[in-house]
Amino acid sequence: MVGENLKIFTKISFIIALLTITLIPISVFLIFITSEEVEAVFEGLVMLPVVLSVLGIPLSMISMFSSENLVKRIFALIINFLPLTVIVYMFIMEIINEFTKTAP
């Protein structure tokens, strides 16, 4: 593909990054203000930015070969990797916590 054709991938990954960065605080705020009964309704809203960002990662990597603005490409790549990075961090901390607990 020519670098001009790759601008579409950059545009899509940038839009996904913007959606991710706006939906995560909104979903966290909605979960904090709702009660336990209503929390199940918002589980899909919490998963939406994570799934979008996971779908945006390959698009961001492909867009690195485009001739679009470098700052825009790097912003999209970092934001799309952010939710996955937080999930991996939480998983690693849980494993470390499990193995460093003292046995009763």
C-alpha cells in the first residue's frame, strides 16, 4: 500500500483512541454513581472502550507506515495500548500479590 492509502488507518485508529479516552472516564463515573443492582447494565459500557482499543492496536501499528502526522500516529498508538497495559499491570500485580503472601 502507498503511504497515502494508509492515512485511512491512521484516521480510524485516531478516532478509536479519542473514543477510548472519552468513554473510559464516563463509564467509570457511571459505575461509581450507580447502585449494585444497576451495575450490570453498565458492564457493556465499560468493556466497549477496552474492546475498541484492542481493535485499534493493529490499525495503529499499520498506520505507523503512513505519511500522516507523526504526533497523531503516536498518540493513537499510545492511547490504544493504554487499557491493555493497565489490564496486564493488574494481572501481574495480582500474581505478585499471590506469591508474596505469607502462608497461614
